[in-house]
Amino acid sequence: TNSEGDPDHITSRGALDPKSAAIRQLSNSPLRLRSVKYRAPRSSVWQEKSWDWAVSEIAQRIKKTRDESWVASVNVDGKDVPVNRTEKIAWLGGGTNNNEECYLSAKLARSLGVVYLEHQARI
């Protein structure tokens, strides 16, 4: 398998993103977990859970935290200004994400009202 960039491209000048080229190694590694592992609070035992359970649990926790910490407006100079945000959830993008994944995850985070949004590349 070979990947080549366009040497005439105005932005990349033919350079490729090394993360994208190495993604196959990340997803096909024999060391990669293939199932959900969950450790309950104050437990020392990891349990194997289903993906359906994990997605549902994550969604419920995000919704609960967002609902409990939602800020619809703030008072600025005696006037209520709408902000529609939560300050109890933060989002951190990973270094192996490509541009498209970063764009979509940032859109998701902003749609949830997240204001603390960062990426590993900036830290």
C-alpha cells in the first residue's frame, strides 16, 4: 500500500498527515481492546459490558451533568444575555484524530453547550 500527496497542492505541497497514514496500525493492533471494560466506583474489578450499555450510560451521564449545570443567560450590566452553555463538561480532542474527526467532535461538543473545548495539539 502506498500513499502519495499532491506536490502541486497549494497548502500541503505533497506532504501527508502521518497520523492518517498510521491509523491502520492503531485500529488493527492485537493490543487494542475490542470490548468495553467498566470499573464501578470503589471497585478493583473490571467488568466486560456491551457497547449498547456503554453508549447509553455515557449519554445519560452527559445529559444529567448538562441539565444540572445549564446556564441559559448571564446578567451583563443589568440585562440578561443568553449564553446557552454548560461549564461542567470539558472536551479534549486526541492527537490521532484527523481533521474531519476534529471538526465533527467540535461540532458535537458545541451543540451540547461545551465551552471548555481543546485539542491535544494546542496543549
